[in-house]
Amino acid sequence: IWSRISQYVIGEIYINSADTADPAEFKTRVDNLLDAWVNSELPRISVAAARDTLMQEFLRVLTIQDPDEVFTSLKEEVKRACSNEFQWNPNSISKIRSVQELMLRDDVVQSRTDWDKAIRFMKSTLDNEFRHTTGVLETQRSPGTLWQWATWTRPSQDQRKHTALMSELQMYFAEGSTAKASIGLDDMSAIQHSLKRKHGVDCSEDEIMSVYRLLYKRNFLDRALKSASYCQSKFGYPEEACVASNSLHCSDVLLFWRLQNMLRATVNMLRLEAMDYKTEIQEDIRRVLNEIDENPHHKQQLINGKRVTLSEEIEVLRLLQTKLDEFTRQMKKEGKLR
């Protein structure tokens, strides 16, 4: 579930809500976004993830040793038929929504243990996203002079443009400054003029904003990681006593604690429901296999490969040899062959 929602949580909820130095306003924004999300997409995403995971686990049963790929088509047909027919009970969406609403509205971390778990989850999530964002930026940048010399390559036009953009936009993320989530019209015009004058490149507003958003996101995640490390020892402290580098006074730790609780409760509930579907999926697989077995033509289409072809050829040769031996015996019996 987390792999499907993490991008939305970080980009649409965390980063968008954190564009303030007021922890109370941050919490209000988070609450509003979470409420809207739970009432729209989150329960459906959770159920879809559970369904797909359950199907993957049961269809592993069909992953048998098959070096000659005789059963490849058969396995794919069983997977297709079972996947199309199996549906999670739509009534569970409302039950999941109730559980998620309850967990996401709990805004008090009860113990130091819970606080530490939330911090670990927060740091792990932010670190993975920071590495990913940095990787995206690096793939867009021109390779260094030494690399170009060693590999006899030259940067592409897009790479030169992105390198110029990153160089020009870095001033908005200088140490000690507070970066804004977007660029004003006056700044946009100044950047375009500077890019043309210094680097000889023309960039549209969309191209500039695309790179700026990535740089803003990396800068945000870097400050959030430093804040998470700072907040690790601040359990039980009043907000005004917490001076985290992202100016949220450790209130964002609460967001990750709520998310972690929601995920745990959702998974536990879906796991219990999945147990009820175990027998149903097993019966579906058995029924599909029986239907295929009762249809010789379909079975012949699905079970194929070199080994099957070779077996069929051997069987034909055996039949021919039998007929030849029978013909020879008959000829000898009638005295037409000695």
C-alpha cells in the first residue's frame, strides 16, 4: 500500500502543507487533505493493493519448474481467468474508510516508543525520496569534463540546458535562505534573460519550473531529514521549545506517526479479509483447470513446446513402426514375403 501512496503523501500532503512556519496551520492543512483523501481515493487504493498482492501470492502456486516452457500458455490462461473473476468485496471499502479515518485523526503520540517508530519511518521515507530525487536531477545534468574525456562523449542539448538551469536556480536554495514553492513572474523573466546571456540557451517557463520543483523538493527533503534527526530526542517537549530546521517545530513527526498507524490498522484488517478469500481463489484455480481439462482442443492449444512436439513425433513413429511390423507379418503369413 505504501509504495502506491508514498508519492502522493510526500508531494501533495507533506510538501504542500509545509509551506508555512506555523505548526497549527500545517496541522490544519494536513487534516483537510487527509480527510478529503480518505473520503475519495485512499480506501480504494488500499483494497486494490490487497487484491493484487493476494492474487500474486496465490498465483505463485503456478510457478513450477518448467525448463522447456511446456506449461507457459497454460499458466498464463489460469492467471488471466482467475484474475478477471476474483473481486474484493466492495462493502469492505466503507469499513476500511472508517478505520483509516479513526487512525488519521488520532493526533497524540502516546509513548516514547511510538515517537521513535514514527521518527524511523519518517527518516526512512524521506531518505529514499531524497535519493530518488537526487538521482533524477543527476541523470539530467551534463557529465563532468573528466567523464566526457574518458568516454569520448559530449553532453546533449537537453543536458546542457538542464545543467545551465540548475546552475542558475541554485541561488534560490542558498544555505540559510528559505526557498519558495514557486517562482514569481519577475524572477522567471530574469532567469530566462540570464540563461540566454550566460549560457546561450532558451528555456520556457515550463522547463524552468520543472527543474525548480525538483530542486525545491530536494532542498525540502534535506531540511526535513535534518529536522527528523533533531526531533528524535524531543518527545514530550512543547512545540515552542522545538526549533527544527524546517520551522515546523517537530509537528510533522505526528503526520508520519498517523500514517504509520493507519497503514498498520489497514493491513491488519485486509489480512483478516484475505484469509476469507483463500479458499475461494483455490476453488477458482481448480475450476479453471478442470474446464481446460474437459476441452481437448483448448488443452492442446495451451500445453505446447518442444517437449510436447517431440513426444507427439515419437508417438507417431511408434504407431508407424507398429503398422509396419503388422504389415510385414501379414505379408509373411500369406507367403508373399520370406
